[in-house]
Amino acid sequence: MTETVAPTPASVARIGGAAEVLNEDQIRDFVTSRLSAAGLDGRSVCVLVPDGTRSCPLPLLLSAVHGALHGRVSRLTVLVALGTHAAMSDTALASHLGYPSGDGAERYPAMTVLNHAWWDPSAFADIGTIAAGRIAELSEGKLDHTVHVRINRAVVEHDVTLIVGPVFPHEVVGFSGGNKYLFPGVSGRELIDLSHWLGALISSAEIIGTRGITPVRALIDEAAAMVPGERLALCLVPQSGTDALRSIAFGDPVAAWGAAADVSAQAHIRYLEAPVRRVLSLIPAKYDDMWTGAKGFYKVEPIVADGGQVVLYAPHIREISATHPQIAQIGYHCRDYFVKQWDRFKDLHWGDLAHSTHLRGAGTYDEVHGERDRVTVTLATGISEHVTRGVNLDYLDPAEVDPALWAADPDTLVVPDAGEDLYRLR
């Protein structure tokens, strides 16, 4: 895999840094000044925001965005970029966006709030295709598959798309944020499956935390260039596990994302001098199924010694994924398990296959020796032992886990609020 890292262009405005924490006035003033100068008067604006699985002070940011645009733009719509996560309820949206349940119109007058209805074909607009030859170029020869590009029609029905979301090390694309809020954030399943499987072919351990334009990022940017209208972004670097912000960058989504990723690479990657035998990842409540809680594995896999173990401790998680039931049938396997039996799996959702490989980690497969995985993945969750072992993972009763006791073991690293910071070997 190749990558390129470009210098931050002068057209991008950025405040804060990896060691700073911005106060509310700094955040409001920055958002207000940048949007006031963006030439949005009389135009319709679709604001893309994250769901509840991402850390950032969204009520503060949305309040600043609304304050800067209300009365100036012709129409204002907020679209929650679910990807393929579960839809947020009205109560959850109220808490997430910062208003009492049922009082959204009073708190944010003349603003519409929508979930990205990825399950509803009528929610999409078809904006073209990316040919197989171009996919081969973007993927560095790993795929040659023509893909239809669909996106939530709310995006194409507005003059401007404003992305407001955080940037973290990411297991599929390198660093999240920017155009990723379009694809896969509010896109059709075709590009989600293709981009995630491309990331899986490269492997999570190799691509996660990789700066610059990875093949997956190149694919996403290619699709984003097909979206009509102007695109702008407020790319955020949160203080991990909190609602505080260290930095904000504003500009077009590619440049603003790049500026934020530079800061995220300093703020969200922790380095160890030597691998550890065991990691206990304490999964926060914002990850409510294993589809999202698996980030507690992605972010620590690079520091685990061969033959080591990662334990995901999450008594609150009680299901693999309500929105991706196919995972329970596929189970969790290394990349080669699928690649070397491709005829058996090629007609399933490639995004589900990708998630499977991401949580199982590195390994090998052949017909003689079967599957051999580099590390053991153990769930200490509310998912039953029967289901856990049935998806090819190890089981541990969460009642047997004492994080404080485990932290005293020199061979164990206990990671609080796991899922955002990436751990790497120096």
C-alpha cells in the first residue's frame, strides 16, 4: 500500500492542536466566522453529523452552525450519517443534538433532522458509476469491480453539503472524517461493501492510523467528486473519550480532513516500546453492539504479541448486530479464510465479511491446516457463551473480570474507554 501526505493548504483554517483544549467561546467564534464568510446566503445547506458512536460536543457545534446559518440560508437540514448503524430514536436524537425531547423545533427553528435511511431504497439518488478499470487503479490492483454510486437524496437536493464530524484513526480508511461522512456515511450499500472489503484486503492492522491518501480514501474521494453542489467541512479532533475539542479545521472536505488528521495522528496514537501478552479493552456504553464495540480490538491489535489475547469487556453489549444478522451466520474469521474460499462467500455482503476480518485480526488459512489466527479474541460481554463460541470467538464470563486486578498484572494492558485511541509499537 502506498500513501501520500500533502502539506496543509493555505485555504484551510485551523485552530487548536494536539496538546490543547478549546473553550466554548473559541469554538463558537471559529464556526461563526468561517460560516459567515463562506457565501451561503440564500442557499440550501445539508449538514452531515455523526451518530452517537462518535465523541464530539455536537450540541455546541450544531448550536453554533444553526446560529450562523438560521435566517440566512433558504433551507437547513441535518442528516445523521449512520452508515449502516441502527437509526437513532427521537429521544436519542434529542439527547445527541442537544434539546429536550419533543422540543427540536423550538431549539432549532426552521431546521429539519433526518436519519440516513440506508435500509430504504427510495432514500437514495443514483449519481453514476465508477468503472472497473478505475477501481483497479484506485485499489492498486486489489479489485476490478464496477460500482454504482448512490447517496442520500437529501445531499443532492441541497446546494451545499456541510460535514461536521470528528477525525480518528480508522480501521478501514486510515483516518476517519472528511468525505467519509458521504461515503459510507450517507451512501448506498454498494460503495460501503466495496470500500470496506478493500480495507480488509489491505488489513486493518496495516491501514489503521495510516496518514495521507490510502487506497480506500482515494476511492471515497473519487465518489465524493461525483456529488453535485459545493462541499465544506468542519473537521474535528476531539479529546478522546470526552466532548472536548483539541482542534477544528475548516475548508473543503479533502483539505480540512488532511489538516485535522495531522493533529489526530499526534493526539490519538499512543506508542509502546514492546508488545504485550494481553489487553483488556473496557468498551464504553456508546458502543451498544459488537458491530461498533469491535473498535476495542481494532485499536489495540498492533501491540499484541503473537499468540497473545485481547479481551473485550462490555457487560452492556448483548448482541452481535441487529442491523447485520449475517455476521452471526458467517462468524469471525481472518482475511485469508474468505479470500481462499471466495466462491463460497463472494455473494454475501462484503462489508460484513470485512467486519468479520477486522475483529478476528491477522491469520492464515489453508485446506490442510484450517484457520490459524495470530491472537485470541475473547468476549466478556452480555452475549451468551453459546453465541460467542458459535461465531468463532472465545468466551469469558464478565463477572470474572476485575479490571483493577488485571491492571496490576505486568503482562496485561488495561485500556479504558477503548475504541478511539490507537495503540502502536514505536
